[in-house]
Amino acid sequence: MADTHAASAVPTLVTSLVRLRPIGADDEATLRAILATPAVSQWWHPPEDGFPFDHEAGTVRWAVELLGPPGPGPAGAVVGMVQAYEGDDPDYDESGIDIFLTPSMHRRGLGRDVVTTVRDWLVDIRGHHLVTIDPAASNTAAIACYTACGFQPVGILHGRERSTDRRGWHDTLLMQYCAWWFDAGSASHRP
């Protein structure tokens, strides 16, 4: 099982489209501006005062930075944030992902690229076999993205998350990626 680690140990992950790198002080204004856009703020709560450096132990946050042409935008542009979290109980495999991207990057395959990269980091490098993600049950675009990344629905968690307008609660869809599903054999006999 993976152990928690300090933000100073955050690796840089690179794909053909993006560089996932540790968040720096220069990223704060950009990430706050992305969170304030209506297409993002409908799903994400307003940031706390310490954002984006206010995460809990066992959580790693990356700035999503474009590599540039032939990709979807200019090299070096920060277009979102992704975080991975890990639990520290050796009897439970707990890891998960949260992500937001600027609206101009929606529906371009960037979310799939980022989620798959972080999922694989949690499985292949950090040693997890189970990764969860929990979009709002009405966020069909996110659900389609996560399904394309191999996440399967587990079930609806009724009234789990406070609505971003703070006027009520909404359902979330718990989804999981189990590395064993993609191996031959049954998870019931895995070590």
C-alpha cells in the first residue's frame, strides 16, 4: 500500500498533450479564475483562502500545463488542476482523483489524458489497485470522460455533496477503476 508523502515529492508527469507539475505560487490566480467560470463553478465549490495550497496530507495537486502545438493551445498555458489522494490505512485501498479544466479545454480529450495519467500513476507507481472518482450524478460530460478512462459506476450516493450555491444537496455517482478487472482472473482471489 502506498504511503502519504510531502508535496515536495510531487513528480512531474508528462503526456503527449500536457505536463502535470507541482503547483507554484504563480498558478494561484489562474486556477482561481478557472474555478470562477460558470462551467466549472457549477461543479466545484468556491476555493478557500489557502487554495491551491490548502490540501490535506496524502493529497497531491498538479497544475495542468499545455505542452503546445500540435496540442490544443499555447505551450506553458495552465488550463486546470488535478489532484490525487491516498488513504493511509493498510487494510483499505483508498485512492481517488479530482480534476477541473478551463472550459475551452472541455470535450477535447484533455480530461481523459489527464485522468488516465493520474490513474496510472496511482496504480503503477503508488501501488493502488482501486481508484475512485465521484462526479455529480448530473454531470454527464464528466461521467462520460471517466467511463472512457475505465471507471465503472458503483452506485449513487444520495444527497452526498452540498450544492455549490449552498442551497441544498445533490447526488454523486461513485465510480471506480479496479486494476484487477483488466487482468485475467477474479478480484476475489487477489492478494
